[in-house]
Amino acid sequence: VCIHRVRSCSSIRFIKSKYVCVFDKSALKFSHQQRLFRTSAVSCGQIVQFKLSDIGEGITEVTVKEWYVKEGDSVSQFDSICEVQSDKASVTITSRYDGVIRKLHYSIDEIAFVGKPLVDIEIDASKGVAPEEDVVETPPMSHEEHTHQEIKGHKTLATPAVRRLAMENNIKLSEVVGTGKDNRILKEDILNYLAKQTGAILPPSPKAEIVPPLRKTEAVPAAPKDKARKIPVPVSRPIVFSGKDKTEPVTGFQKAMVKTMSAALKIPHFGYCDEIDLTQLVQLREELKPLAEIRGVKLSFMPFFIKAASLGLLQYPILNASLDENCQNVTYKASHNIGVAMDTEQGLIVPNVKNVQVCSVFDVAVELNRLQSLGSAGQLGTSDLTGGTFTLSNIGTIGGTYAKPVILPPEVAIGALGKIQVLPRFNGKGEVFKAQIMNVSWSADHRIIDGATMARFSNLWKSYLENPASMLLDLK
């Protein structure tokens, strides 16, 4: 009678306890034991709701841009689930659990709300996973944002990718010495630790390598190409021409632009333009480019522009300030977080290089390379896009010589850089020579910045770029 009940029921949960008690080891050898085990395993699954966490900066809703999983897919910890976009940044949400996706709560381009379920994940309850009430809003992580992991009473700082690499090689992070900032464990640290265990010899890290200057006769070896970081590539949707008008809500970066530019219109702008002779800087960059490429960094003119601006801000701190809404207090910013306007597929974004006042030109170039790579992939985090104190917009990469840049509140100044042109100019002897000329257009908040201050700052910035050797005297 008991076996008959097992065969007629779809789940073992329907078997009454008085029948279960008659089971013994011999009964499990019955021909239907495989079905019995399978239904028991399914009953052990636990559905947890993975909620969208608080991204910060007062963000309460985001737009789901792409799904990297579908219902029925298996996911592991740190696997990418989806990409969401707020009015400040695009963020990739990663899984906290090993399990199977059972439900997607939103479709593409739908609005997801902070604190609400994003996906349902079925996990194996037998593995001791935290109960559902402990599954709270997990902070979403972009590829470069760092998380802390508590190991043996102390915090270990590492990225999800590094932790994943350590897990795949059965390495305990507590046994690895981090060489990054604040003892952060880097990918190189994991590889070096693994090499010591296996006896392999790895090349030294590019950061620790000191490269001597090359002679002009020496050939410059090609820069080693780092292994590309794996970024989930969504399936592109076909373009359909319907011939009808289409109305879409303003979301994402466009929504942020509406808010920012509406606030900027309340600021009385003061404009100032000038031209810069970059002939010496062009020569200097050509000499330094091969050295930077050996270190795996692309050296453009922008790091010099940014560093020169930071040196100028040390002399004119009013340009690195902010004005409160009531125009009663001016806050002078201690850090020079200089933003760089970038044109991306998602729209205009302005990430910033943090603490330029304590960075070298090479440090700025490294950070710019990182921001540009993340910007092209749409993976810039909120921390990269917030906290700016001064902005440069390199409109010359697209074209044009002059512009009228609009201040990004709460900042009080911005500069727009034109393209570099080869133009005839006169030297001190009245002789015509070929010069590398770039035009710059400044905009300043005329409520607290007068024209003389803006002109003096521009002249100082110009002198650093026209005589780049003079920057050595003031570099920090």
C-alpha cells in the first residue's frame, strides 16, 4: 500500500507519516527509488528573492538595460545578472548565490525600484545558505568597485574577480599578502602566490618595474597587451523601421542631463577664450609615449592638461569651490577631482580623476585609461561619476576650435578644449614658424569669480603647457 502511494503522488510531501514509518532499506531498492530520490531533491530547493540594493546618491529607481541571464539558467557567485542604469551611472548587478534563476521581475527598459525583488533564485538549502530573512539588499558592484570580505577576524579588500580567481584555485585570501592600496589584494598577488605554490616563474608586475629612458637609436618594443577583462555581451536587438513616431520617457543619463542643465541655467556664466601654443608639449609627448606604452598606458595630451589645471587651482582655489543654493557660503574643496567629459553610446558622461593634486602625470594617464575603458563598455560606477570639483571638456577630439561650455553645478568653472591645429605664427624676431595651436574656452560662475581671476588662471595654465619643463618646479 505504501509503494502504491509513492507511485501515485507527485511529491513525497504528500506521503502520510504512518506510511513513511514502514520504509526500510530494502524498500529503497524498489524500481521506483530513482523517482523517489529526484522528488526529494527538488523539495530541498529554497527560493530567495534577490533585492535591488541602495546604490547611493539618493537613487530610488533604475532602468533595467540588459539581462545576462534568463529563467532556468544556473548562476554562481559573482556572475553578472543584469545591467541597470540610473541617472548617474550604469551598474552591473552580480549574484550573491549559487543557484538557478526562477523568475525575472522586470523586462528590459522597465523601471526597477530599490529594495524590491530583482530576481528569484532557487538555492540548495542543504548547503547552509543564509535564510531568506538574511538575504537583504546586496550592494551592486561594477567591475572596478571593491568589496570587503571578513576572514579570520580581519577584513580583506579584493574585487569580486580576484575573489573568484582565488576560489577557483582553492586559495585562501587570508594567506595572500596584498600589494595594492590599503593592502588590497590584486590579481597579480593571486598569480604570484599561485606561482610560489607550483614553482612557476612569473614576470614582475609592470607597476614595480622601473624603465630607464631609451636612446633614440634603440627600437621600442611593442607594448604587451593585457588579457581583456571579461564583460558580458548582450544579444543586440534588431532595428525595426515602423515609419511611425515613437515617444520614450527621458531616463538614464538623459534624465541626469535635464536636471543638471536646468540647474546650470540659473548660473550667470562668464566666458573667456585664448589660444595655446603646444609645440613644446607635442615634442615632449612624442618622447614620453614609448615609455608609457612599455608600461601598458596610452599617453594622450589630456593628462598634461589635467595636471596643469590642478597646479593652477593651487594658486586660484576659488575655481575649485562650490556655492550653496542660497549663495551665502563658499566651500573650497581640498581635493582636485577633475572631470573629463566623454561622449559614449549612453550619452554624455563626466567621470572624474580623484585627487589630481597628489598625482603625477603618469598617474593621471593610468586613471584616464581606466575611466575611458569603463566608459566605452558602459561600466562606470557611481563613485567615478560623482564628486567632481572642476571639469575639462575635450571637444577637439570630435572637431571644432571654440565652444561655450556649461558649468556642471555645484562646480563653478569648466573649460572646453579645441582641436590642435598646425598654424603659422611669428616668433620674437618676426619670423614665421609652424606652431601647434589649440584654443580653449572657459566658463565661470560670475557670482563669485570675476574676469580677472579667470584670465590669470588661464594664463598660468597656459604657461605650464607652453613650457612643460616649468611644471617640474611645482609638481607634488
